Amino acid sequence: MNSKVFIICVTIFAKVSVASVARKTSATNVQPIEEENDYARVLELSLLFYEAQRSGKLPADNRIPWRGDSALNDRGLNGEDLTGGYYDAADFVKFGFTMASTTTLLAWGAVSWPEAYAAAGQLDEIRTTVKWATDYFIKCHVNETTFYGQVGDFTMDHTFWGRPEDLNTSRPAFKIDAEHPGSDLAGETAAALAAASLLFKDSNPEYSAMCLQHSKELYQFANDHRGLYHEAIKGAAQYYESTDYGDELAWSAAWLFKATNNSRYLEEAEYHYQHFYLKERPNEFFFNKKVAGVQVLLAQLTQQRDYQNSAKNFCDFSVRFQKRTPKGLIYIDKFGTLCHAANIAFVCLQAADSPGIGDPQEYRDFAKQQISYMLGGGGRSYVVGWGRNPPTQPHHAASSCPDKPASCGWSELYRKSPNPQTLYGALVSGPDEIDKFHDHREDYIYTDVTLDYNAGFTSALSGLLQLRVKAIT
Ligand SMILES: *[C@@H]1O[C@H](CO)[C@@H](O)[C@H](O)[C@H]1NC(C)=O
Ligand SMILES: *[C@@H]1O[C@H](CO)[C@@H](O)[C@H](O)[C@H]1NC(C)=O
Ligand SMILES: *[C@@H]1O[C@H](CO)[C@@H](O)[C@H](O)[C@H]1NC(C)=O
């Protein structure tokens, strides 16, 4: 362990949360399993993962010792400043669509369960995490009908493996506008900014109002100019295709109703819901399919039977009948296996908080079991830097590099040893359908990490922590 990593460990372990102090002092004989499921600590680590993904000029209080300023020349087609935001994954593309859906999910958790964040000592941290994204979205929204949805080109970016601080590829910016619209991208960003406006309502009212203004304009743009963003931003299709925009239109309108209480937005959300047939039970909840989120959110906002039944159908199906691995993990896809399970855990924790949707205890037990699998209950931890036998070779360029001034390049991808930097809090893609996992950096099917993978996971942790906090007090 080198000295820089040691310093950050000390910092993290010194900040023991109120909740874990309460538990540690009350329990005379702390079971390892209880430690393993320390939601407060993992929540804290998960936010550190987001910190490690920051692009742009880092503030003086940056907690990731192996990260520095990067991509300071990111610009729009007319020279607009597009620095900031988050790198998507192992690579260094700034990818608007999943950055936005990540932000919406993070903000939804924090808006719903602030007591959990307070108990974990992470209220400031979650606000900072969300604001790092929303500051960037606001920069990208250069006028009412122009929004930059991607900085960096996948093909060019993928010729580079190393530290973001050493990036030397050119980083073109890609936009949607009235002639080349993207209702999915603009809609999801509107949802993220509406959710953020709720998060900042008390702590930073001016900023909250600014988020809300951009959210309204982006929703209007999404609604008035219909289209799929990957037709405007062609390179995106290969990685994060969006096959529909009806869910993002309903999602953003519902979020705007939650943020404004203006019935016009509820009417539009309900209209989109009917028009795009969002009543049907989806198979999953992820960046390209927000239907389950729309159903649960509308059930929460309206208490109407229709939405409650749809949300119940989704959660009952997922909990009782969805395919599982032998050890009980929900299995939907080999990419982001754990992300899919965590997203469902999260959205069904939301459902459990809303009256009239199924059996809350069943959904909460399910969420607890899925998250416990990820933290070690499945035989090993899938969170970098946490618990027993965690992944040591996440598919992640920056953390695969040794300390400066040693050089870093493609040989670091193939090196058969742990990443020299610990990417604390990153949830890896996960095991296969028979619970097998390969901790190899180049096996990205298992070891990939992305903004998106940690999002529902973070919020599910906050939901589970909230239940503990409420049980304690
Ligand atoms: C909006 O911004 C784009 C990109 O900078 C620019 O080309 C366009 O002229 C602007 N439109 C308006 C109405 O200001
Ligand atoms: C970028 O850096 C890499 C590694 O240092 C080097 O091999 C490559 O030639 C550089 N590319 C450009 C365009 O400067
Ligand atoms: C939202 O609007 C409804 C009906 O117009 C009203 O009863 C309710 O108090 C409002 N809530 C808030 C938080 O403004």
C-alpha cells in the first residue's frame, strides 16, 4: 500500500458515521455480516467513486490523491466552455445520456431519504456529487434548443489507455438541436435537473431555481422537437442506444410536476403515459427503459390505482419470477448484472414507501437481499475496496496507472496484478448467471465500472439505511 492510498484510508475510516457509531456501541458482539452490510460506509465509498470520475478543474478539497485536473480544453462548436462533468467509465468520454440518468437516480434517493444521508454524514457529499453533474449540464445547455450531449469521440478515445491527466486525443463535442433533436437525452436531462432542483431547494435556493429553469426549457425542447438522440449523435448508438423517448418524456414531465406542483406537467406526464403505452410491465429498469420508474413516481404523485397496479406488477414480477442466479441474484443481462439488480432494488424500495403498491415488507426484504449479495453475501464483495475478497482489477484506466511520474499505457490494461490505485466504492459489472466472476481487468464483462452501474446502487443503499435509521430512532 503506498502512502497516498494510506492517507485516504485513514480519512475514510476516521469519518465514522452516526449510524455506525450507534450500532457499534450498542452491539456488544458485532457479527461480521453486520459489518459487511454497513450501508453508511458503502454509501460514502460509492460517492468517492463518483469523485474519482470527475473531469475538469478539481477543487482544492479533492479527496482522490491520484487524480488531478484534466480535459481543460473541452469546448463546444462555438468555443463554449464544456469543462467539468464526469467521465463515463474506464474511458474518458463525457456521455450526457447516462450521466443524466445517473444524476436523476442519485437525486431521487437523496430527495426521498435525506435522514439516511444525514446519518451517514454524507449530505454535503451527495449534494456535491449531483452538482458536479448539473453544473456541467447547465454549461452544455447553451441556448433553449441546443444541448451538448457528448464530449469526446469513442473511436478516438479508445486509442488511449492511461491517466485522464495525460489525455492527448482531440475531444470533439456533439449536440442536439431543433433540426437534430433528441427527446430522450433532453428529457432525461430535464428530469435530472428537476430532481436536483428539489435536492437544492433548501440548501441553495438560487441554484435550485436555476436548475428548474433549465429543466423546463429542456423538457419543452424534448417535447416540441421529437427524435432519438443517437440519430444526431451517431457515435452514441454503439454504446448507449436509446430505443424510445416516450419514457423520458413522461419521466421528465412527472419530475417537473414533483418539482413545481404545476398541474400542467402532471397532465402532460399522464398524456405521454397513455400515448406511449407505458402501462405495460417492463422486464427491467435501466437507462434505456425508465418505465418502471415512471410508474412508481406517478403512483407516488397521484395515489391512483392504475399506476399503483402497474408498479405492483413490476415489483411482484421482479421479486417473485425474474430469473435468478443459483445464489439468488436477479439476472437480467451479462452487462451490468449488478446494476440491473440494484436498480430494481431501488425502484421497489421507492414502491414500498408509497401506499397501495404490493407488500412493502416483501420489497424491502428483496432489496436487502440483493444489496447484501453485492456487499459479500454472495461469497465475495463486488465493491472495490470493500469487504471480503473485493474486486482488485476493475476495468478502469486511471486507477490502473501507477503513481506519477511512472508512465502509463496499454500494458497497464493487460498487467495481471491489482490496480495500483484503489477505486473505492465502484460496483463492478458483476458475476455471470451461475455466480462466477473473473477479477481480470481486461474481462470487462465482469469488471467494468460506469457512472450508471453505481447509481441505483447508491440510492438503494440510502433507502436501506433509511429503514435502519428509522428503526433506531
Ligand atoms: C444556439 O447555440 C448554437 C451553438 O452554439 C448556435 O449555433 C446557435 O446559433 C444558437 N442559437 C440561438 C438561437 O442563439
Ligand atoms: C498520445 O500519447 C501517447 C502515449 O504517451 C503517444 O503514444 C501518442 O503518440 C500520443 N498521441 C498524440 C496524438 O500526441
Ligand atoms: C400542490 O397543489 C395542490 C393542488 O393544487 C395543493 O393542494 C398542494 O398543497 C400543493 N402542494 C404544494 C407542496 O405546493
